[in-house]
Amino acid sequence: MSEYFFPRLITVQALEPYQLRTTWSTGETLELDVGDILRRIPALTPILDPQMFARAHVAEGGGAVEWLDTEFGADNVYAWAKEQAGEVSHEMFGDWMRRNGLSLATAAEALGISRRMVSYYRTAHKAIPRAIWLACLGWEATRPQSKSLPRTLPTAREYAAAHA
């Protein structure tokens, strides 16, 4: 994993119950709850044992949180932590692009920003500003068919009909 594309995990501390405190190469310290993820995936249930959970450590190179032979990739951990903190993650941004069939260039055109900034947001190289995420949601709700922007938002009924 390149530090250019994703923040590198520096430290991880297991807290109780099923909370992780993570420190990143960006200087951020983020906490996240992984209990639901551990419960949802049967292969991960051994980590629910408090003694096993306490063994969480940073994988070599900062690319993952490890418990013996099980790991969570740092990019996923970073995205989950951002989302739990109420921020927009690169995964959410990438999902928006995929959901709408957008390339770097078409996403840049849709948002009125450079292709390079779209790439930075999609790869977690730069934090996604709240205004950009709101623009993504607004674009998706209106789906402009031409270069002219809509003057009003669709009603809830119109939105539901368009996305049924």
C-alpha cells in the first residue's frame, strides 16, 4: 500500500468492547467500533473473545490491523473510522462514482472540480469536504441531463419514481 494513496496505520490500541483507537500517518487519531463487523462475518467470531481482541496490532508496513492470521486492511479501517466519526470516506465517494457510472473525468465535470481532485478524494489522498459530498448527493438526486444545472430539486415522490 502506498502512502500516496492511503494513509498508513501507525498504531492501534484495542479498547473495550470491540473499539479500536488508531493513529494514522495523516496525524489523525480515530476510534471505531468493529463489533458489528466481527459479529456479521462468521469467520471473525473468534476475535470476539476479549483476550483475542486485545491482541490487535499493526501489520508490518502499516497496511492492516492484525489478530494472528486475520486482518482488516488499513484502507477499510480508515474508511470505517471516518464514517463512524460522521465524515465522508473515500469508499463512500467511490461507491457514488460506481453507482452513477462516472469516470474520473465525468465525476469532475458533474461536480465542477478538477479530475485530479476527484482522484485525490477517491483514493483518500485528501479529505472530502462536506460541500463536495452534498454536491454528490444533489447531483445524484437531480441527474442533470445537460450542462445546465436544475433550478429546483425533485419532490420526494419524483425522486422515488426516478430511482424505482
